[in-house]
Amino acid sequence: EYHHDIHHKEYVDNGNNLLKGTGWENKTLEEIILGTYDAKSIAQNGIFNNISQLWNHNQFWEMMGTSGKNIPSHVESRIKDSFGSVEKFKEESCAAGDGQFGSGWCWLVLDTDGCLKITNADNGVNPLCFNQVALLGCDVLEHSYYFDFRNKRPVYLANFLEKLVNWENVAERLGSK
């Protein structure tokens, strides 16, 4: 509730205020992200940061559920093909999330070459910025886990992968790709 009702709401409110009077007002979140992302800029502009974090969080809530260990067979097969095993995938995901300095995300993506990959990115940068399909993402900034896990990011990540992934949502995102 704290994560959604405070942090997510800030991205909505800040993004809406920043969009007023700009050419981005009637665009989709995806159009705004792609139009305002600057790969050369360490500090992204306010519109990108807020809208991208809004998009990331919208995805995050959909990617969470209580399906736990029930990974649809075609998703499990793709994970095993890409990482060797589901456990190896989880290890690599946890390492990517734990290795992300400060604010950011770790992602399972369908890359442009058709392969599944684990990535991480600073702040609000997300797979859209690299023409990838976001299959599963996890917010690794401490506001997402501080209350429940204190500063134990690896424990939070393991718990997320073991208990909170909506694998049906991941399956829908992967589709027949």
C-alpha cells in the first residue's frame, strides 16, 4: 500500500503536472517514454523520469500475483532454454537486481533477437527504451522493500520470484513469441 499509494501516486501527479501545456499531453505513456528518453543523459528529464516510472509501476502491479511457483509450461520451457533452469534464472535475476546501484529495476525481457535475457537499468529506464518486451520487472529501490525486508534487497528479490510473480501475466506478455 505504501509503495502504491505514495510512490506510484507521486509519479502520476508529477507526470500529469509536467505534461500540462506540452506536446506530450495527449500521447500514450509509451510514446512519451520513447520520445523523451535520452540514452546519453545520466539525469533524464522530469517528464521521462515520472512517466517512465509510472509505466514501470503499472507493469509491476500487473506482474505481481499469487500464482507463486505455477509457471506455465511454455514459459518454463523458454526460461530453461535461455538460462539452463528456473533456479539459474532466479539466481541471475536476483544477482541483477542486487547489483543495481541505487534506484532502478531488474527485468526479464524478450530481446530484439527473440531470446530471453535478464537486464537491469537505472531509475526509470525500461525495456521500451531498447525495443525489448518487458516480461517481468522488479523495482529495486528501497521504497519497494524497506518496510517488509528492511535493507535486505536479496531477500526481497528471492521472495518476489518465489511468491509474488503473476506467471500468467508473464505468459500473456510472452504470447507465442
